Amino acid sequence: MSISDVGMLFKFVGGIGFFLYGMHVMADGLQKAAGNRMKSMLGFFTKNRFVAVVMGALITALLQSSTATTVMTVGFVNAGMLTLKQAVGVIMGANIGTTFTAWLVSLSELGMSFKPEFIAPLLVGLGAFGVLFSKSEQKKKIGEIIVGFGVLFIGFGFMSEAIAPYKNAQIFYDTFSVLGNNPILAILAGIVVTAIMHSSAASVGILQTLAMNGIVTWQSAVFITLGQNIGTCITAVYSGAGASTNAKRASILHLLFNVFGAIWCGILAYIIFRFRTDIALKTISSVDISIFHTVFNTSNTLILFPLAGVMVRLSEKIIREKHVLPTEDETIESAKIEEVRRHLDRRILKNPSFAIETGVQQVLAMADIARGNFYLALEAFNETEKEPAKAKAKQVVRMENTINELEKMLTEFLVDVDNLSLTEEQHTKVKTLFYMIIDAERIGDHSENIAELAKKKRKEKITFSDKSEKDLEKMIHATTETLDGALAA
């Protein structure tokens, strides 16, 4: 291998890096620009399955990754924010949304003005000026998106330039000839490459780069693309490991969807290519790959959309519910901790807006537990019978330990959220949640103090005058009213 060949290899690898980084920057900018509107999309999921498909496609276009959307969906199911039937729609939509990146790559074949080497420097320049010199936060976000586009195009240009000198090399002809004549091998190749890269959009982009240089045939491209669709499921299936039963089923649904599509489309393509060798051996363009990718995923969704219920039942048969009998050590407190822990699924961190919304809900859950403990402490204080008062006081102490555990869990989760790419408004919201956690924990401390006073009152047989009782009632009423109002707000 000559120095020139090594240089071209470096350029190709660097091109892949630019391509992936550009996707990341662009997706990051799109998420920031969308802001809290991403949170409202979650509400749409619960309306009906068709809306879930549309939202899944839109979010995948924003995230630039069907894998990210699916992994996030597995997290939502694990956290109880989505049902399996709602998740099916999101997963179907994600497969349509991932074709957006393929169409971006195809722009270079639609005319000189869209070629990476022509438009990319301008995009990076304009975007950089927006990020560095604009005072408007919204314009800075738009600048990030434009820079992402530019870097993505530069990476694509590097890959194309690195391949161009070797487009007539025999190795490419032999490789795609073998893959075209062996559909199973082509599908496996697509699965392996995509699984390694953790992105079907990136692996399809590489295939399109090769296609632009006229070295990919229709029959090899079709089967490799089908494999790429299956390969993108690997990360989601891996993500489902260790999650709840329904979360595992959600990852299996993604796999079932793409495997079924690969089977029916693969058989159809094999029959067509057997009878039309002129099409099978014809070189495919980047635009053709985008068209096939879009038509395939849309058709697969249309076929399986009415069968969503069947798919859910099939996933339930594959991943069966495990009924575990509760042990003696399991208490109300541990159940509450596990419930919050389940909702704080790290997969949700892939989308800042959803992660913040989860944080809000779980901080409120912690505050509600603290409020319940405060009421229990008051009951212990007012209890006249010895044994009930003692039991309630002990329960208050146990629940206070639970509140302390929740404080630790929520703080760690919000630290991770605060380190994500957030807008100023989102950073402020996270900061407010930190204050709320401290306040909720302080309520727990006061409840424990009241429980201790209840023990002292009973032990020393302390009694209050009628006036003191009335004053206490007023104080308790004012405190509970304020606490209820704060949580409602």
C-alpha cells in the first residue's frame, strides 16, 4: 500500500468522522431550537397510533437517528410513560424518519449547487458567524444547525473523494457482485456494519458514497439496505436488557418490524432480480437508494400498521411476564424508591426536553411523599393511643430514610440532565428543580422532628390547654394549606 493509498484511507475515515459529528451537531441544534415543543410531542403519543407514527418520524428527523428514538422509546416504556401499543407507532415512525438523512446525502446528486465541496464551506461560515457573533439565542441555535449541515456535507465530500480514484478497482466489482448474488450475505453485511456504527443513517450514507462513484449495483444495494434496517435494532435490543418486561418487548417490537420487512421485501426483490438481470446488475445512484429506503420503510409501516395489536401480542409471547413473589424485606418505602428509579431511566437523557419533564414529575412525586410523611407525623403527634402513636412515629422515620434516598437519586439524575445541551430556559428549570428537592427533603426532616416530639409528648405525658390546642390547629391548617398550594402550583 502506497503513501497515497494510506492518505486516501485516512481521508475516508476522517470523512466518516466529519459525517457523524455533523449529524450530532445538527441534531443538537435542532433539539435546542425545538426546546420545550419536544416535550409537548410526548402528549401526542397518547392520542392514537397514527399520531404516534407521525411524531416518531418527526423526532427521528430531529435526532438524526432512528436508534436514538427507539432507545428513548424503550426508556419511556420502562418508565411507564408510554404503553406498548403507543410505542409501536413511534417505532414505525422512527423507521420513516431515518430516511431524512439519506435524502440530505442525496442532495449532492441533484445539481452542482448542492455538491458538498460547493456549499459546505459557505454553510460552515454562515453558521459559525451566527454562533459566535449573534446575540439572539434562537439565531445561535440556527447557526449550530447550519454548521452541522456543513460539517456533514464536508464529511460526505471527503468520503466521496477518497473513493473516487478506486471506483474502477476490481475488488469493488467482485465484492458487490458476490453480495448481489448472495442476498443472505448482503443482509448480514448490512447488519454487521450498522451494528458496529450504531447508526443506520451513517451506514446508508457510506453506501450512498459508494453508489455516487458508480460501483454499487441495485441487487447488492437493496439487500444491504435491508440488513442495515435490521442492524439498527441491535442497540435498542441491547438497551432493553435489564429493563422492565414491557421495555424488553418494545425493543423486540423494533426487531420484529424490521425483520418482517426484510423478509417480504427480500423475497420480492430476489424474484424481481432473478427475472430482470438488467435491473439487478445496473448501478444504483445515491438518489435511488434514498427513494428505495423511503418507499420500503413507508410500505412496511402501511403493511404492519393494522397489525400492531398482533405484533404486541407476539412480543408478549416472546418476552413473557415474570411473576416474582414479594419477599419479607419488601416494604412500602422500597416500592416507592423502585418506582422513582424506574422512571429515572438513563435512556431518556437522549432527549433533554423529555429528561427535564421526567425530572419535574419525579421531583413532584418526592414532594408528594414528603407531604404524606408530614401528615403522618401530625397523626402521630395527635394520636392518644400509645401503640398506634409509636407505630406511626416509626413509619415517619422509615419514610424519611426513603426521602433521603430519593433526594440522592434525583440529584444525580438532574446533574446528568444539567450537563446535557440545554437552552438557558431549560438550565433555569433544572436549577429550580434542585431547589425543590432540597425543600422536599427539608419537609421530611421537619416531619421526623415532629415524630420525635410526638414520642416526647407521650413519654412525658405533656398536655395542652384549650387555647394552645386551638393555636396548634390554626398553625397546622395554615401549614397544610400552604404545602398543598405549593404542590398544586
